[in-house]
Amino acid sequence: MEGHEDIICICESEENFQKWQSFAEDSCGKEAVNNSSVVGMKMSHINATLQHIQPVKTHASKHLPVFVGGTCVLKTQVEEQMYSLEILTVNHCDETCKEFINEEKENTEGQFYHGGRVTWLHFWLAENKYAGEVIERDAYHDTSKLLNNALKYNADQTPVNIINIYHHPGSGGSTVVRQVLWNNRKSLRCAVVKPSYPVSVVAQHAVELREYEEKDPQRCLLVLLLTEDPDKEYLDDLRNELEGAINERQIQYGTLCFILLSCRRSHDPEKKCKESPLQNVSVTHKLSDQEKRKFSEKQKALNKKYDFNFILTFVLMSKGFSENYVQKFVKHLLQGINRHSVECRLIRYVALLNTYVQNSFISQSHCEALLALKFVSERFRRHEFERSLSDQAKLVFLHLRDDKTHIESIRIIHPLVAKEILQQLLEPQQTQSSLAMDLLHEDVLFEHSLETDEYLTFLRLLFIRRSRITEEDKYFLSLFSPFIEHVRGTEESPNKAIELLKEAFERFHNDPFFAQQLARLHYTYEKFEEAKNWAETAVKQLPDNSYILDTKGQVYKKWFQAKCKAIENVPKTAQNTTDAVETALKALECFQECQRAADAEMQHVNTSGFYAEVEVGLGLLKLIFSLQVFANRSNGHSECMKYLTSDYIPVEVKDAWEPFHDHLKKLCQTMEDTLERISEDLSYFQTDIDADEEEGKIRHPLKWLAIKSSEYGKYFSEAFSAAVLQHRKSIPANLTPFQKRMMIYHLGGGNITSILYKITDQKDVVKLLERILSLYPSNPLKAKFDQMDIVNYIAAHISLNCLSPQNQKVAPLKVLQALRHQFPYDKMKCLPNALFLFTLLFWPEDDDTEHEREKKKIKLFKQLLSTWKKATGPR
């Protein structure tokens, strides 16, 4: 396109061209327009851009920015197909008519400053001067800085970046991230991820949003995705899905395609920010000096427009939610309230839910049912409901309306206010547990509810949902819900918590998850018979749920540990340990059932049964080896090993342990298999960081595996390995392959994950790896290895070579490559880790020619890729 005239033809008039030119100069700069920047634009983009600069009322279509400048029309059908995303468009809310603005501007702004959530309409009203500006917190500028830094080209950039915004509940974190999206909607493609959709669906829609109406997948605008309160696993999965999609499209390396804005509640956001200042931003109730000035000026402006009582939340925010101020504020607010009224009871119930369940509310219809209100006119229902409330209730309640269902509901204006109301409104003899019991007895609220009602959901969460807590530098889940933790920790005894959960179990029609919580609560206080009964009650209803089966196993595990502790200081015989051994075997059986159920569950990766089986197994081995018959003889350890690994049965245990012999003789092999399974899973899915801990979950799983593998090997090698390992003596020639394998386990070489972990975990790793390798045959090509031994042998050589490249004990590459002939010819019968080692051993060398490198890659991947997918797929 060479000149002005050609553009006029497309624009159809000189007037439209001038509009186009003015818009383009504002967007791209005058020089860019003069250099014909419109050449790369599609006709649809030019038309959409012209529509966008028409007067507001002449169009209602939605527009997205495009890479070459200008905009494109987002078709309604296409938007609906990307149903997992709430897409923020360039002209969001531009269709708003003046009549609606005049009616809603004060309500929209006032609702926000009263404690409501910020809306896109509020940002639009502020941007177009119909309402005052929304304060830009320091966190907004910090997030924008991280975003702008990420947008700068970096050759080492990954296709997906994550920025975390951690915030105190009610401190404005959601406002900050939405403000970032709003102010970037014209230059980036922005969307909010809706909850409850699978990661695969969200990733697919995000990629479609990125490529919509763009010519070239290599040249697309970045997509800014907001996710709210995602757990780490979800965020990692979303990142992996997006990166996989980008790699499939062969997007040039170094191209940033997506930024995930993760907005998460935290009890210590500042600490999170300090841990990773280049990725994390904190939002707290505490205001900086600059923010205090902004809030002070804003309050003066709001005081001219609104009654002081209507902007209470903003006033509290401007005071940094100081504890003394909140106490005085609530005390003043509740003066004159009738504490014996039904309305006051309603305020207590709402305060209880809002204190312990994030984003909870009670629908207006539930409130009407409790207050026994009936309205003739549906049209004025909310108005009549508000009129029926006392002055105190009008001030503390925030009225909400769901955009989709149009259901009206209420909550307390802020979580910290709810917490203080709960403390001040309780009667002298009343406790939070008695209030919760009253709530469970409110028949009218249950009769008014459907099974899918959100009120029932919030009530369940009050008793069941555990929370993330911080202890020193570790983050993990509480044992029980915050409310149950409060009751069992600060009130009379755990009996109060048990009574509440029993009542909830019956109120929720014998819900198995309440039975599961009761089992956990009982075993926590060593009430094992009751714990067993509740666990069995849960299992009867959900016999294939791996988490409930794990809880049943945990009952027996804790019971076994308690029985071991009871006989800790007495001489142990087969007779006085029978009960403990029987309990341990029941625990192992439960955890094996849990594993089978977990393998059948496709949506979750529940590995807790494997870890628990190892811990119980090691506890059982410790108990067995401590028996007098084995501990007090010079050859006792050998006797015990002989008993566990052969048909031999010592006379001292023959009768007392008669029901257990078969199970105990399988213990060595089942534990080895379980350790290998954990190693395999960790090599795919897990890193050694502090993770949120669930029941049975392990912190630092790599370290845990290394320790437990060594402990397992110690039990089966101590009789003959002590002298070799402690005094560096030569290895006896008469050791069996089993004995050597157990010594290798003891040294930490029992599985590939533990071997690789040794590289970063210990000093003198080189000597340790040399010691491990000395236990293998001197000529491995002539030895009869099984698969696991070959894998561990090769992994040990690779690790040693990484740490000590010139080490003479590292086998030549050709020798390690030749060991492939000892693996099954049918690759489907190979261990997954064997396939992983194939890729390492046969990966192209730096000195290969380009042709040789490509040839090796093609041959290698053709042979392994399909096999690997099947071998590492769902079990």
C-alpha cells in the first residue's frame, strides 16, 4: 500500500481515514504510520479498528488488540467457545448508556467502598471520569514493574512466566490484579480463568485466545491470565500444558507467550515476597506512608459524596485495620443491638461463617426464612428486606448479587470485622462451638436448602476444609479445619470438637467425609477403637476412595505406633508383640488397598499409601529385630534375616506368630517394590521442596526416600556389612547378590532417585559412589544383572562422572551403552527409568556432525517415544 489514496479507498471516506490515521498515530506513533504500518493488517482488523473509534453508541461488538496494531472483532460465538475464560476486551463496558451510568455510578462506587468487590464497570466509570479514581496501591506498581520487565525480550525466556500476588484476606489483592488487567487490556490480551475447569480446557482456550485473528503464531500478543487462589499443583499443571502447546507449535525459543497472574491469599504475604522478590508481590492491610496520603485524600473526597457509615470498610482500610481501631469500631457499631433477637442470631451465624470460610455468604432467602419474613411484591423484595433490618444490621451487612443466577445474598463487610463481631456478640457463657451447634440445629435453614445450595457447601467447609498454615519457614495444611482447630485448641476438650462433628455427620445424612474427620480426630487423641469404627463407617460408603482408605490405614498405623511405645522398655517376646504385629499387618493391608484405589483414580495422584506402607514396614522390622530371640544372640541378626527371607521359622516365634509367617516373609520384597515405585513417581512428578502437607504426605520426599531406602538396606545387611562399611575393609568374596544389593541400599544406591539425590545431599559423595560401584561385578557385560541393578549401576556411573569426570572408576561410555543388550528386547517390558537412561546414553555428542546428530535423534525417539508414553502412563 503506497499512499494516502489507497487507504482512503479502504476507509471509504476522507473523514474515516483521518479517524484511522489519528488512532494509528496514537497507538503506533506517527513515524510508524508514515512507514505504512497498516500493510500487515487484515481487512477485518482495519474494519474493527474503525468501528472501535466510532462514537460509543454506534457499536456493541467486542474488540481485542492485535499484534500489528489496531483491533479485531471478538465474535460472540468464539467467545462462548472459550467458556473457561472471562475475556477482558479493549472496549469493555463501552456500550454502557448514559441512563444506566446515571442510575448505577454511585451504587457501583459506593458498594465497592462499603466492602464489595471491584467490578470492570467501576474501572470504566473511573477511567471515563464518571467516578473517582481507584487508588493504585504500591503493589499495583510493583506488579506492573515485574510485568514490564517480563515483557522485555530475553533469549533465555520461557514461553510461560508466573507472577504471584500474595495478599491478606480483604486487603485489596483482587483489586490490584484486576487493575493490572484493566490497564493492560489495550496492549495485551487479558482474561480471568474461571474456577472449576480442567487445566487442559483452560490451556486450550488460552492458546485459542492468543492466536485468534492473528496471521502468524510466531507473532501474537502476549496473553495475561489471572488465576485466583490456585493451588501450586494447578498452577504448575497449567504452566506445563501451556508450554506443551507452545512447543507443539514450534514457537521460537525466547518468545514469551503467557504470563500467569496468580492471586493467592496468605497469612504472611510479606514473607512470601522476600523469598522471591523477582516473582512475588505482597498486599497487606498495612499501608505505606504514600498509601496513607492517598487514602486520606480519598476519604475526604468520599465524605462529600457518602454518609460516613456507608464507607466503613474504606475507613477501616485507611486505618490499616489496626486491632484497637477495629475493636472500638465494632463496639460502637453494636451499641443498642438486641442480643436476644433472631436478627442478632443471624448476625452471629454470618460472622461465624465469614470468620472461618473465605468468600462465604448466606442468601437473602435463607435470611428471610430465619427471620420469618414474607413479602408480597417480588419487585421490591430487597428494598423491603433492607427496611426490615435494624440500623446495626444495615451497617454490618454487605448485600451481594450473583451476576449469573441473580441470587441476592449477604455477608459481613470485612473478614476482620466479622471476627471481631463474633467475639463481641457471643454471650458470656456462649462459645463458638455452642454457636455452631445452634447453627446445626436451625431446621429452617436446612429445610430451605437444596442439596446443591451454597449455604450447605459453606457449612461443610466450616467443619472440613483444612487451611495452609506457616510454621517457621515451612508451609503445610492444618490437621483439621480452622474452626475445629479453634474448638479443640481453646475450648474445654477435644470432646467438644467430636460432638460437633458427630452432629454434623447426622445433619449431613451420614456423610462419609465427616466420618473420615471423626476417625482422624479420634486417633489424634489415641481413641483408636472409636477411630476404627468411624473409618470403617466411611469406607463402607466409599470403598474405592483412596483418601478414605488411607485414613483407615492411618488409624492402624497410629495404633501400631502406640502399641510399640507401650512395650518400649520391656523385653520383647513373640507373645507380648503379637498384638502390635497384627495391627501393623492390618495397616499394611489398608495402605495396599489405598494404593490400588489410587492407581484406579485418574484425576488425582495420591501417593500417601506408598509412603505410609514404607514407614509401617520399617517400624515392623524394627520391632521384629528387637525381639530377644534375635537381639540377644551373637548371630541374632542373621537368624532374623534367615527368618524373613527363607522358609526357616525359629521355634521361639513359631506358635505365637503362626498367623503372620506368610505375611512377614513377603515384607522384604514388598518394601523393595514400594520403594522403587516411590522412586519412579518422584523422578516424574516431585521436587524436594516444602509442599503443602496432606494426611500421609511427606515433606522433602527426595530426602525422605534416601533415608528410608538406606534404613531398609541396613536391616537386611547389618550382620555382614558393619565391618566393611565402618572399617573400609575389602568386600568378602562369598557375599550373595542379595546381600550385595542390601549393602548398596544401605549406602544409598538402591534406586535411581536416591543415587541422583546423593549428588546434592552429602559430602564425600565421590567415595560413596565408588564404594557402591565396588559392590557390582568387575565385568558387568558378563554378569547376570536384573533390570533394576543395571539401571542403578548406570546411574551411579553417570553421577560419578558428573562429580569427577577424570575418575578412573567411571566405566567407558561404550561399556554402559553395551549394557542395553541386557534389557528386554521388547521395550514395553523395560522399566521406565531404563528408557530414560537410553536417552542419556545415546544422546548425540557435541562432536557429531549435524547429519549424525539428526540421525541419532530420529532413531532414538522412534524407538523410545511411544514406548515411554505407555510405560509412564496411568497405572
